[in-house]
Amino acid sequence: MTVRNRWGLLAAMAVTLAGAMPAAAQSDPGVTPTTIKIGVFGPLSGPNMAYGFDVIKAAQMWYDKTNQEGGVNGRKIELVIEDDRCTPDGVIAAVKKLVEQDQVFMLNGGSCSAAVLPAKEYVVRNQIPWLTLNASADGALYPPTGYIFGSTSISMHAAGGSVIDFSAKNFGAKKIAFINHDDAYGSWNHEAAAYVADDEKVELTAQSIQPSVTDVTAPLLKVLAGKPDALVIMTYARPAALIVKRAYELGFDKPIILTQTGSANLDQLVENVGTKDAFKNFYVQDVMADVIGGPKIKWVYDMYKTYYPDLAAQPDHPGAYMPYGVVTAQAVVNALKLAGPDLTREKARLAMSTLKFDTGILGGPIEFRPNDPAGNRRTTYEKFDGTNHTMLPGAYESTWVYKAP
Amino acid sequence: MDFDTALIFLEQGVASGIVTGSVYALLAISIVAIFRTTAVANFAVGEIFMAGAYCALYLLVFVKVSPWIAIPATVVVVFGGSALFQAGVLRAVRRSGGPINLVIATLGLSYLLKGVVRQTGFGETPRSFPSLVPNHSLTIGSAFLTWLDLAILTAAMLIMVGFFLMFNYTRLGRAMRALGMNQRAAQLVGVDIGRMNTLIWGLSGALSAAAALLIAPKLLLTADMGTVGTMGFAAAIIGGFSSFPGAVIGGFVIGIAENLVGLFIAAHAIAVTPFVMIILVLVLRPQGIFGGAQEIKKV
């Protein structure tokens, strides 16, 4: 080889190595020097679109705001959005497309707990950080995997545990009647309710009913036979209305607390019960810092109106779950900021696992822990008399902790 | 559980069970009426019941017509819809296929009705229409009942008595019985089979609509409320799939058993009670409590 050829070969090698270096520094898909690609999915159509449509809209507007303020460590957030129709097949298809075709950096999706669970194994196997949208997702969160985070609205465990805390502390209840469902959600919320009841030395009498129950007289009589100090209803909307109505007919006048599971449409609940007299001692579980339209969270609704004036003018918009979209997007943005400019999936998931911040929307902070990937453990409560909502002070916490069997 | 509590539970279980059982009985009669005369198991009975409830909801709550118009209108609409289904769909299916195709057609109807209700958007949120009876209550012994409960029971009993009288003492009832015994012989004596089948389906639909009008204020309306049709089938199987009195007794048995199991065992056992009873009946007396002796038919 001549001297000229040797220098030429060395120069070619140097150029090749220089070209390869940025690729080595950014080996995780979905991240470039200027962008981070996030895969968002939820029900945008179908019978369950109310659970996800406005939540995704809210997340979009927070991501857009973040970009307008300069992005995350100099990178703009780029969203790829898929419709999962709130079905397991839809979630798996959306996740696979986002990961394999769109090559997203991380996932921020899922509004329906039962639907997200089947994607758990795929996500963990491919080591992709995933923060669910507004699904409780207890089945996907526990046991903790290190990659899946969620319940930025509230988990079933947290909802069940914190309502016992509220009943015991707010009413001084020593005996609590608890009616839930005999499905997976029911087992999760009852597990935590029993834990907190034991912790706070409260006697818990529970009855689990089918969601399709036709007559609630039997389970209600059974729990009321113990003369409880409070009745907690942890069912879906239809059975909840039947229970409230029957409890009123039976003359039960102690506090009744309806949890998040059945409180999506309180006006319809009043209509279904048939009388506002049934709501004289009635409380509703929430996670927000204020009632809808209240001063503390008005900014979220104003922001939605600014971003989506046409949607905001339509009935049923924004949907009840809209603010959760902002919370989940805040969590993603904050975790990415914490992970730093030298961004990898590993750093992002580690940052998420210890993230804690106040949302300005929820009654308590979002706080992920290494042994607990559920972000929100606190609930708030409002008194509802059939017409007026009055926020009660304070937030109540579930002390339930996951323990490996 | 002490004796006093057990007695209260027993009285309440029986009282509440009789009320819900009366509605199951209406649905069971609706199923038996079709099966006994046309040998078709109508798997759309629950969704026809659901469609009747939503028809009433639409008229009472959205169009705001008087209950005196809405109630008969609902019964007429469901009667007409059921009759049309038989005349337009089942007749064609019967010509081209065997009995299993007829059953599949009823399954198709059930999915169609549920899909239509979901498409309207009304089916996603539980809804109610106003009770026609004041919201008062009374105590019979230790059992607590509302005026609505008594109205449901009374109306259901009147409908059952009316159906029984029609079936046993009218020309129409005679024709229905003849059809159930032997279709060819009935045809030979002048019974118009096609017209009778259509009429029977219409009557069955009307019974389902009546059941819906009675119990919808108590159950609340959702697109999935048709699952109560399963109770009608359970009642029909227990009582005897070819016996009207059996269907009535079966309805009350299911209603009472559900409530007693819920009170004395566990609430989550309520759902399995009808199916456990079905299994017991099928094992011990397959023709049902009031079904006739088993017979072998040449096909």
C-alpha cells in the first residue's frame, strides 16, 4: 500500500467512526436530538369513547403547551395517536403498531383497565416505559414490573382504601357497610378496604354483587343488619342507583358514600333514584382538588376551551374524565425532564419510578414509588344533596401497600 | 344469625322474591308460548324486553306523551315488531333451513336489537322512566315492600290470568293448543299456521313488553338489561318448557331462591342460583316440575 492510500484509508475510517457516534449515543428508538416520540392511545370511538376522547385531547394540549415553552431539554414532543376502542384487541394492536412501526420512545395510553392488561407482557418484554392514560389498571400495575406506571386518576386499591379512611375519620365510623362487585375491580378495592379497615380498627361488612343484579334488597339487608355507621357503595352506576334508592326506601339515614366507580353522571343518578330526599346524607368520592368548575381547577377547563372552542361548545364536552389527561401528560413531561438530556428508556423509567409532583388538579400529589407504580393514592370528597356540590376539606389516603405473595 | 333476624330475612326474601319472580314468570310464559306452539326457543326474549323498555323510555321521557298513550303504544309496537320478525324473517328461514337456523335467527335478532339501542346513544347511561305509582312503602309482617312492588305483582298476576283465560277458553287459544299438539292436524281442521305463528310471536312480544313496563322503573334501563331473559329461560326449564303453569311457578321459584340465597348465603351466589337449579332439574326431572311425561317423537 502506498503512503497516499494509507492516509486515505485512515481518513475514511475516521469519517465512519464520527458518523457512527451519534447513533451509538441515541440507540433507543423514538428520540432524536430535536424530538421525543410518544405513543398515545385510548378509546376515540365506540361505546366507551367517553372514557378516552377528551382525556387524549387534554393530554395533547398539555404536550402542545410544553412544546410552546421550549419542549423537554431542548426536544419537542411528537405524538402518535391510536384508537384502541377500549378493547383488549384494540390496545394490543395499538401498542404493537406504536412500538414496531412508529418506533415511539415510550407509551402514554390506555383508559380501560380490562383492556390494557393483555398488553402488559409485551410491553415488559420489550422494556418500554408505559404510563397509562386514565385507566386504574391495577392488574397491569401489580406486581410492579418497573416499566408500567399508572393510576394518575386513581387505582381501585387506592379508591377502596381511601374511602374507608374518609368514613372512619370524617364520620367517626366504627362499623362500615361496603357493597362492591364480584369482579376483578371488586377484589382489588375490597383488598385495600379490608387492609385500611384493619389498620384503623374499623369493622367492615362487605357484600359483593354482580353488575347485572336485578334486586339489591338481599345484599343491602345483609350489610344493614349490622347497623353500620356508614354505607360505602363501590359499584357501577346502575347498581349504585338501585342501592341508594333501596336504602332510602328502607329508611337508612346514615352517611352514604358513593365512590368513583359509580359517580360519572350524578344528575342521571338523581333521576334514576327518583327523589332528592335520598341524598340528604350523601357523599361522593372524587380525586380533584375542587368540584367541576370550581376555582382551583377552573384553569384546566379554560385551557380546554381555548384549545378546542368548537368541542367545548358541544354538549357532553369536556367529558368528566378530561382533567386526567393533563395529569398524565404532566407526569410524562416531568419524568422526561428529570431523565435529563442524555435520554434513554432506562433513564426515563427510573425517573418515573421516583417522580413526585403537585398537579394543581388533584387533591394530592402524584407520587410513584419503586414498589408502587400507582401515581395517586388520595381521594377527596364532596357532599351532594341532589343539586349542589360542596367540596369537603382535606384528602384521604389509602395506606395499602403491595406485598408479594 | 339469631332467630329473629333469620325470620325477617325469610319473610323479606319470600316477599321480594315473589315480586321479581312475577316478572320472570311473564318472560317465561313468553318463551313457552312460542316454544309450545312453534317448537322454537326464542333467544331474543331478553332483548325484546329491553327494546320494549327503551320504546317506553322514548315515549315517556323524550316525546313526553301521557302514560295512558305510551303504555299501549309500547305494547303495540313490540307486538308488531315481533310479529313482523316472524312473518318476514323466520318464515323464510323455516323454508330454507332446519330448526337450528330458527334459533340462530333469534340470536341474530337479539344482537340486532342490542346494537340498535347502543347506536342511539341512550343505552350507555343507566336511565329510568317515572314510576306510575307513588313512592310509598308498606310492611307486611316483617317484609318491606313498596307500592311499586305491589303494582308489579298485581299487574303481572292479572296479565297471567288473562293469558290463561285466553289460552284455555277462547277460539284463539284453542287454535294455539292445536298447533302445539300437531301442526298438520291443526292445518287440516282449518288453522292458518302462518297467521297463527305470527300472532303467537306478536303475543309473546307483547308479554315481554308488559314485563318491561312493569319492572324497568325498578331495574333501570341499560342496553344489557336483556340478560334478565336468562331468568325467563331458567323459569321455563324449571317449570317445564311446555307448561304455562310451570312457567309461572318456575318464575316464582327462581325469584324466591335468588333472594333467599342472597340473604342466607352470599350476595355473589345470587347469580349462580338459577343455573344450579337448572342443573338440578335437568338431572332429577328433565321435563321440568310441571312438564308432562317424557316422550319419544319420530322426526
